[in-house]
Amino acid sequence: MQHRTLLCRWRPRQLATLAPLTLLAALASQHAAAGDYYVDCSNTTSAQTGTLNEPWNTLAQANQHYFLPGDNLWFKRSSLCRGSFKPQGAGAAGNPVRVDAYGSGALPELDGYGANSTVWLHNLAWWELRRLSITNSVQPAGAQAQGQRGVYVTLQDYGTGSHYVLQQLNIHDIAGYYDETVKNSGKYACASGGIVIEALSPVGTDPCTISNAALPANTPAGVPSSFDDVLIDGNTLNNVARQGIYSWSYWRRRAELGNAFGVWPNAGSWAGWTNVRISNNQLGNIGSDGIQVTNSSDALVEHNVLKGFHTRGKTAQYAAGMWAVNADRTVFRFNEASGGQTTMDGMAFDIDHATRDTVFEYNFSHDNQGGFLLLCNKDGEVHDGGIVRYNISYNDSYQFIKTCDGPVTNVKVYNNTVYVPSGTKQALILSAAPAKQTIALLNNIFTHGGSASEVTLGQAKSSTYLWDHNLFYNYSAIPTDAYALTTVPLLNHCNNLPALQSGNGYKLQAGSPAAGSGVSIASPGSQDYYGNPIPLSGVNRGAYQGSAQACTTS
């Protein structure tokens, strides 16, 4: 790696005093001086200038530096730094500030050691972080007394911040707070978690209180703040309290949110986020929610694996695997969610309050105590247009779908395959207010491997739920469906447990009654769960649209 000589930098307050032409020259000089800076917290040399040969040896030294577009900050592998990394400065379009590892050995370890956040990017833009190990397992005096995070990205009175890349980070052992409603909350504002992205309330307020309570009369107007171009990709998060990957915004008030759900509408007017992508992350042993998306339009959540959520914390605490709230057109696809350990929610997937046109497709859900899907809303809010298609559910107990007590409209649940093994109990739909909800369920396969009495209808017979061309095998009762089938679907797992557990055993064998017997659906998506194209006619029931397959053992 080539090292460039480091030149003197201008500070922003110095630049503000310069005449325009002098200012331009100073900025050009700054850009020319962009270079590489190094941190090795094991360095014991007396000279610590931030060069390769004389690296800084504390996070405080790196925090004092003002980074400019094109700068690189390198942390030495196999080193340990304690404290909070809260840098200054900003990159520019096409020329971000990059933080990465150098040398050989294990990833450099940053340990917050009880700090608010191990890494805190506040009012910065055009920053990229890669290949760091991040922990924050020590709690300060008064256990569970504050929110703690691995990575915290915040904007406050900023406007729109652009370009945030969090990639190939190992985030582990994050302590934190679990309460949902009070200051220093585990959820909502100032949440505890592995990665938390948040647009804060205005300067002059306490963000941790104001987003969880009614607005004081003298709340400043502030500058609406939002994020654009956020990539959270290829990270590992393990043993994290409370949230895995989480987002929140003070600037969330809009018509869809109404004025019904607690104190959420007591906030700034809507400032939506754009170009958010959460992909290829591995999450395990998450204390509460796995991945949540809010305040955004057209966010994409794909190719993530979540194994174990709501693994600790309060018993009376709601948590779901992957979900969207107060957001439009979020797409969740090619994800796996398992190990939900609660029936207070506890399902793999959730289309939550104030959402439009959320899509869950090509996902694998299994072994969740709270079931497969939540559709949740309150009176006065909008929850419209959700699509749930070409997913597989195995051994999800308690309920296939749960709904809350508010309106849910124009939701379509089609071409999913559900397998409930012997010994697992599941209701098709549990609803607090079915009369307020319009849900169409088409071309799904529901099959049960045990006593028929273990699977029940719940509120599935409500007249507001449309059932059409579904297959129910080994159910003691079924909802009204003029084209229902009740014969063995002949899935190609052939009772081989590994094939059921892997998701590979849900294709159709030759002679399956589900083959070609479904109903065509407008705009059905581009493929099935296994990547096969969707035929124009002769649609199969269930998540598989290919040709007949032999039994598989894996």
C-alpha cells in the first residue's frame, strides 16, 4: 500500500473566514492532501502521527481528525481499540471517506466498553466502513440503564444525508436496553442494537424522550432529516441486544400513520428515506427484532439469514423476524428467518402499521414459535396492498397469519407452501378484527403431517377473507373455497426430514393434484421460489412452478 505524505488540513471554521477565491484554493488544497491514516492501538512508539510507520494508538486521536473526500482510515488487524469511534468530516459524491483493515490476521476489534455506541457516524455523509469487528458487551453501572449499539448512524437538523456503506463487519456481543416505551429505549428512538440508523429530533430536544412521548409545546421546528443511498451488506451480527438491524425516524408523520397508534404521530412531518438496501447479512441470537425497515420508499431486503430472534429480554415484549413499518413498497426476498422464541408476535415476517404495497417473496420461514406472517394495523392508519407469494413455511407454530385490530386492505397471499409437522399446532388465521380486513388467499398448499386436530381455522372462515384454489391436506376443517383440494399434494420431500428442513423438498412429484390446477393471477412476479418462470396458464398450486420432480433426501 503506497503511503502519501500528509499535509496540513484546513478546518471548516477556518474556511468560513476566507474570501471566495481563497476558499476555492483552500478546498483544492484539501482535496490534494487527501490521504491514508492509520490506527494501531497496540502501537507503543512515542510518535503517533497517523502514518503507517507512526500510527495513532487511540480512537480519540482518530476522532480529533477532520476527514476529507477520498481519505482512507486503516485499522490494523489483530489489534484491539477500546472506546467510541465518532469521526468528523465528510466525503463527497464519488469520493467517499473509507474505513477498512490493513495488515494480516484477525479483523481489528473495536470495543465500545459500555459506550453509547462503538461506532457513531453523526451528521456525516459519504462514509464507507468495511472489515471491522465491533463489540460493546460491557454495561455501565445500573444494568440495562441505557441504549447501546455496535454501529449508530444518525442525522440531526441535517437535511438529506447520502451514501452510507456498512459492509463485511463482524458485530457481536452488544449489550443494551429492552424496554419499548421509555427514555433510553431498547426500541423506537435511541434503540439498542447491532446496526441502528436514525433521523433524530431537532437540536435542543432529547431525542431519546421526544420520540417516545408527546411533543412539548416549545419543541423546535428543526430541519427535516433523511437518508439516501444506504447499503448494509455482508455483515455478521451475533448475540445482539435488542435489535439486529434497525431504523427509526423522528420525521415520520404522514396521513398513512393517522393519529391512532400510541405516540408515533407526535413527530416531525414526513421526510422519507430512499435507496435503502439490506442484503447478504447473517444474524444469530438476536435479543428481539431481526431486521426492520421504516420511513422509506422502495427499500430492498434480500439474501439475509436470521437464526434466532427474541432469544432473551422481557417475556411480554413484541418482536418479529423481518418487518416493515410506516414504509412504502418494501421488498423482502430470498431471505431465511427461523428460531423466533415468542408468541408475542414471534413470526418470521410482518407487514406492520402504515405500509403500502409491501412484498414478501421467495423467502424460507421455519421453526418460529409465533408463526409465519403478521398483518398489523390500528384504526385511523392505512395498511394497503401487501403481497406475500412463493414463500415456504416449515414448522411455524401457533398461527400461519395473525392480524391486529385495525384495517388491512387489498392483501394477496398466494402460491405459498406450508408444512406443519406432527406435534406442531397451528391456526390458519388468528384475527382480532376480521370484519375490517380484506385478504385474498389463492393457490396455497397447506399440508399437515400429524393429527388433523392439531391444525385449526381460527378466524379463517370470515366472509372478508377470500379463499380460492388452495390445497388443504389433513385438516379437520377448511375455510370456504369453491376450488379447494384436500388430497395428498405429493411434495418431493417424501417424508425425508432433511429435505423439509432445507427447503428443497417442496417441489411437486409426478401426479401431484397441485400441478397445473391453480388459478392464474395478474402480475404474478417473475419466478417461483426455486427460480422457475411463472407460466401464463396451467399454474401450479404452491411455491413451485416447474416440472415434476423425483423424491429428494436433502
